[in-house]
Amino acid sequence: MSDTPARLLKLLSLLQTPREWPGGELAERLDVSPRTIRRDVDRLRDLGYPVEASRGSVGGYRLVAGAAMPPLLLDDEEAVAIAVGLRAGAGHAIEGVDEASVRALAKLEQVLPSRLRHRVSVLQNATVPLTRGDGSTIDPRTLTTLASAATGRERLRFAYRSGDGTRTKRQVEPYRLVSTGQRWYLVAYDIGREDWRTFRVDRIGEPYATGARFTPRPLPVEGAGSGAGAGGGKTGHGDAGNGDAATFLARSMRRMQPELRLDVRFGAPAEFVTARLPAHLGAPEPDGEGGCRLRASCADSLEWVALRLALVDCEFSVQGPPQLVAYLEDLGARLTRAAAGAGTEPRQEAGPERGLVADPEQGPEQG
């Protein structure tokens, strides 16, 4: 094989197989001399690939872990498998890997041949995930479109459905995608409304990049300007600064949902409770009596917090806030009546009259 670049790629493909390759076998596979193999190995090392050589009468080479992640060469089956896995991780907001999945998926699908992209879509359409139901699933193609546009600084058009069902067309300058572990949000500058907005990605439809490039605007920071109102994640377009997208979203969510200051004691070890609580609530501290105590602030709804506390599956007592205590008392009474009154007609109670939120996961958005 006289074509040096092609030979290096073939050599790299062989070395990525987790085994040690004798120099003679590599030379035979590539139809070159052992001396050429040694030179090619040196070239790979110069490119950042950590190739380890073993001494001996035969001598062998293998790719080992290095200080940095080098580029990988994938065959068709490997590329399809990775793309399917990344789509699963990106589409279901898997806590801790969701944002990295979207970035990696956008890079992979950018170079994925059409024949392989078709295979990935076929596999995706033929499988149905069993989800917990406390979050939302997203079409990975929507996420990769949004991520690519944000990375490439390209304006987006899409259809948007608000919480009350109103449908609008939007043109935005995408800034960042943010995952809360339950949902995905797009932080973007809305050109039509001349203001910053946050959009729930599961309510975005038919997104496409327009091809028009833009220079990113500075994201508003806390206290800059006077536009931070009760509009659900919007701030005045005159606000200037270098804000963080996650902080911006959190601030927007706090305006939509009053902050709850939790004080909860669990009758189980901290390790047990931590494994069953969402990470954004923080980790409880051991209380020295075999239990633990959680003190945290969150902008989640009463309904959702009550449900997550119950799902920890151990005894617990809520010291605050008072509205959560009252809601748990009401919920406990209703559950008790439900268990004791099988076959009877339920009492009619209007949730909004009792101050409950009709859509506990509505999140920040604009009409």
C-alpha cells in the first residue's frame, strides 16, 4: 500500500482493535516492510496517538490510553451503534450525560454518510423506550438541529406551542441548550420580539437553520437593566452582560415558580436517599441518628417535590416550607380516602381553587 494517508488510516483501524499486533503481521496486512510499519507508528505518535511497542523477538504494537482523547476511526457498524446510543442519551434527558450526548451526536451526524444515517433512523423508529413519565422525550434530530445552529451561529426558524396551546412561528438566534435533568430548554434571542426567551424543546416543531449567520449577543446578567419581569424567562433587550445560560434559565424558572426552601428529615442513610433524589436538589447530610436531613432550595412545583419525596421510599418528615407541609397533609388525606373508599364516587375538588399548578412542569416560556 503506497498511499501513505490511506495506509495510516488502515493501520490506525487495526490498532484500535483491543489486542497487540506483531510488527510482522501488520506489515503483511498492509503489504509493506516492518521498517515502514515502524515509521508509520512514529507518525501516529506525532499525531497524538499513544502507540505502545513491546520488545522481544517478535515485537508488537498496541494503542493504549493517553493523556488526551485522540480521534477515533469507526467502521459502519460502530458508527451506527454509537449514533443510536447517543440519540437515546440525548432524547431522554439522562442526567449527567444529556448535554454531552447532544454535542457528540451533532459532531457525529455531521459526517455520517447518508446510508448510515438511514440505518440509524430505521433502528430509532423501530424501538420504543420505556420511560418513567416524569420528564419529556425529545426527537434527537430536533436537538442536533438546535445544537448545530447554536454552535455554527446560524439563525433558526421553528413552530412553537405554548403551555395554553397557542401556536406561533419564531425566528431566533440560538445561544445554548440547557438540560435540567427532566427537560431540555433552548435559550435564544427572539428576533420578532426583540428580547431574550427560553423555549421548552419538547414544544418546538419543524426547526430548521436558515443559513443566515449572526454575531452572538451578550446574554443578560442578574440586575443588568430593568427588563426582568414576570414574563416567564424574558428580560429586556437592553440588558447587557456575559451571563451563563444555565443561570439565566434558573432565574427565569424562579420567576415562573416561587422558590421552595426545603427542610426534610429522612429515616434512612444519606447514601440511600441521595441515590433516589434528583441531583439538583443536592445531597442530604447525615444526622448522626441513622437518618439524614436535606436543606435545599428549588423552583419546582409542590406536586413534583411531594412526589419525589414519596418516591424515596422511606419514612420522612417535612419541617418546611409550610405550603409543602399543607399540601402533603391534603395529599395524604386524599390517598387515605382513596384506599378506604374503593367503589365510591370521588369528591369534586378544583385544583386551581386550592392554589395548585395545573401544569407542574410548564417551565419558562413566552406566548
